[in-house]
Amino acid sequence: MMNKMLKWILWLAGFVFLILYPKLFGIYYSNVFVTFAIFALYATSYNLLLGYTGLLSFGHAMFFGTGAYGTALALTHISGFPLIPALLAGALAAAILALILCPIMVRVGGTAFAMLHLAFGGLMYVLALKLRHITGGEDGIGGFDIPPFSIPGIVSFDMTDPLQFFYFAMVVLIGSIWILWFFTKTPFGQIMIAVRDNAKRVDYLGFRVPQTKAVIYVFSGAFCGVAGAVYALFQNLISAEDGFHVMTSFAPIMLTMVGGIGSFFGPIFGSAIFGILEELTTRYTERVELVFGLVLIFVIMFAPMGFVGTVKMIKEKWFTRQGV
Amino acid sequence: MDPVTAMYVAQGMHGLAYGMILFLLASGLTLIFGMMGILNLAHATFFMLSAYLCYQVIAWTGSFWLALLIAPIVTGIIGVLLERFLLRKVHAFGHIGELILTVGVSLVILESVKVFWGTESLPVQIPNVLQGLVTAGGLDYPIYRLFIIGLSLVILIVLMLILYKTRLGMVVRAAVSDADMVDALGINVPLVFMLVFGVGTWMAGVAGVAIAPILTVFPGLADQVGMDAFIVVVVGGFGSLGGALLVAIICGLLNSYGVQFVSQLAPVLMYIFMAIVLVFKPMGLFGERE
């Protein structure tokens, strides 16, 4: 009973904190927070594959990028296109891409799965670079109008105002993360973990493994697409480099590892850690990537379980000492 | 010979030379990634580092030959140190651990290179012997490209001989297929792996020196050629030197003829090639094991 109440109080406190955040820290840090939340959603939906289903992909940037380009293209070419359908267009584009690829992808696992993603991710990257008349090449698509979020006749929020965009982005991103969290708690989510641990046994139990993988794959792709779509709206620009580059594919893997693999909240912590790190290092040096590199080496050498795992370990140590 | 055929042949030679450099880089990667199963994303970074070392050695001594000797060896030593002190410890975490570590290492090397040498492209002069053209059958071939093709073939043959005809090669192949068993036979497997890793990075180093005069030396070198080398290893099949050679040449030719016919979309061809092969053969053309 107490626990449940504490949980609700924590949720409420988090909610109040989010509402007050822009007032407390100002617009600059609100934007930093939006970036963090975008990558948190991206990494969390990626973790559905990596952490829960045990599939390592080297090309998830293609879903992020497709989502971003989907939204950007819809807003560029259809005048007066509303905000929510634009967002859904991005998610849908990514989901369709995942749907097209999943018959190929669910047949393979392990290294082949990773490499196939590398191939298709690379293909998408080069296509985005070279199909200039559609994607704008290196420059990408930018400067499209961001429509207001409006319910006709009732309210209308101006999305070019950073403060109002902050709230909109929070609702979308945290809502999506909540859906993913809920998804892992369903019986289907349990099958997902079972597929990771022993696919053969799941098959014998009468569940269809490839179909299960396909559903998770499309789901994960669609939410990567949502993250990409919000990114495009937030930056008002999407380029091949940001959307499809192989480093964008590796980003969620790094965030998940630094945050802690095998935990739902690991990628979110990882995203926060990298966000804070970037803020701190850009103040002192231009060599942000050097610091990132050193952090990655340090984490894998000394804290391979990531932030969540290390905290858990320290906690256990502390509690056992108390017991003695 | 009429000009059109001459152009085709010249493009073919360019493609072949690029394919051979790609093969040098990819064969090192196929040893490390394909045979030992270590995902090394820093491989192309070593390739770039070696190109910079080549530039530096030439700046100090003025000799390309000395650079060709020293730069790859220094690169190989750095590779051995990486394997001995870092990579070996994360092997237990599988590909994800290696990915994180090698991405970290390549970021550190890339940024250090920018600190030491700046971001501009640096020219590398080739010695007089290698400059100029050879004329045969009414066609002009640049000597340097012929030299690259020859050098790559020599390295390929030596590598093949060591791997398949000597006791050392037998130990390496055995260690790759069943490390525990070979260890139990009293062979120092970690040492063997360290050696193979060193040879692999040395080959990346040779490729780096070979490409320096063609593309000049700049930090983006790793991105540009590294991805191509990765494709070669994956498409050729893990651990297959022959596959790597074949696919490297195909990729080189796709690249040079692609530029001629569909100029803008040339890089797309390679990825489409990779995607098609992997869809039908997930382990690559000549790959067998997971």
C-alpha cells in the first residue's frame, strides 16, 4: 500500500517537475531536454529489439531517418497539413519500411541480422544523399512550416514557440515511452523476452517465433520513426547526416550500453548521461567526441553493466554490508 | 585501339587498383572480424592513422619507401596494444562490447589525429620511379596503380601461403575454429590471436600508405573507404580471403564503371549489391559459419 502511494507521489512529482522545467531552467535547457527525450525514445524503442528480443541491429537509423523525412516531406509538399497527421506520417513511413524489411530480417539472427541492417541502413543513407530532387542531398530538407497544434474551434498552440513545443514534444515522447513500457508488461512482452532467452522452446510451446519478431520489429521501427519525426519538427531540418548516418545507428547501442543493458530505463539514463556530458564538455573543449570516446572505453572496461547495473551492484553491496 | 575501348580499359584499371586497396584493407578485417570473430570498427581508423604516419615519415625523411615500411609496422604495434590491453577484456560481452570499445577507440584516434595534423588534406608525393605511365598495346597505364595491384597480389599470395601451407597457419586456423581445444593442446592461443590482430592492422596500414598518394590524407578517409571494406568482408563471407578478393574487385569495378554510367548513383550500386547478396545468402558469398 505504502509502496503504491510512494509510486504515485513520485509520478506526480515528476509530472510537476516537467511542467515547471522550462520556468526553472529557461528555454535553452528546455531544448537540451527535448533532444534528450528524443534520443531517449529512440534508444528505448531500439532496446525493444536489443535488450528484450536480443537482436542487434546496425542500421536503425533508417527508421529514425525515414520517420524524420516522412514528416518533413509531408509538411513540405502538402500545404496546410496539420501537425498530428504529419507526425503520424513519419511513424507510418518508418512502420512501412519495417514491414517491407521484416520478411527478410526475421529469418536471420545474430551477426547476419546486424550486417543486413548495415547494408540497408547504408543503402538508405546513400539514397538520401544522392536522390537530391527528393531529399535535398547533403543539405537535407529544412525550413518547412511547422503547423500549429489545434483542435478546430477549441484551442490552437503555436508550435514555433519553443515553450509550447516543449510541452507538445514531452506529451508525444513520454507518451510513446509509456506505451513501450506498457507493451513490455503485456503477455506479448513476456514472449518477447522468451524469444531472446530460448527461441526454440518458445517455438515448441506453440508460439510463432518469426511472426512475434516481425511484430516487435515493426513496433520498434514505428516508434523510432516517431522519435525521428519529432526530431525533424524540433530542428525544422533533417539531413542525411543526421538521419541516416551509421553513427546515428550506433547511437542507441551506445546509449543503451552506457545506461545499462537489460533494463527498460537503461537507455533513458544513457541518453541523460550523454546529454549532460555533452553540455558540460562543450563548455570547456571542442573535442566533445574525444571525451565520448574515452567515456565509451571507460564504461566498457570498468562498468560493463552500464549505469543501472552499476547502481544495482553498489546498492546490493551496501545492503549486504548493512545486514552484517 | 579505339578511344571508347581505351576508356573502358582505363576505367577498369582504376577500378581494379581501388579494388586491390579495398582488398588489402578488407583482408585484414577478414582476419580479425571474419576469422577471429572480433568486430573491429576501428580497423578503418587504423588505415587512416597509417596514412597520416606515412605523411609524417615522408615529412621527416623524404622517403616513400621508408614510409611504406615504417607506417604499417607502427600501426600494427598500436593494433597489438589495443588487442592486448583492451579488446581481450571485453571479448566476453560479445559484439556489443567490441562495438562500444572500438567505436570509442576510433573516436579517440580520430580526434587525436585532428589535434596533431589538423583537418586539411595533406598531399603525399610518390617517388619518381612510380610516377608516369607505361604504354602497352596502345594504352597508357599509370605505374603507381600497377604497383598497387602488384603489391596487393604479393601480400595476398604470402598470406595464403602462410595460412594454408605452414604450421603457423595451421595453428591459426585451428585456434579460430576451436580455441579451447587448441589451448588444451598447449598452444598459447591469446598470443596467436594477438599476432593475427597485429597482422590484420598491419595490412590496414599498408592499404593506408597505398591510398595516401591517390586520395591525399584527410580525417574523412576512414569513413569513405572503411565502409566499403566492411561491405567487402560481409559480402565475401566471414573469414574467406578468396571471397574478399573477388568482392573487392567487383566493388572496385562497380565503383569505377558506376561513376561512368550513373555518376550520381555509383555508391548506391554497392549497397544494392550487398543487400541482394545478403538477402539470399545471409552469411555472404563464401561464408559458412555463424
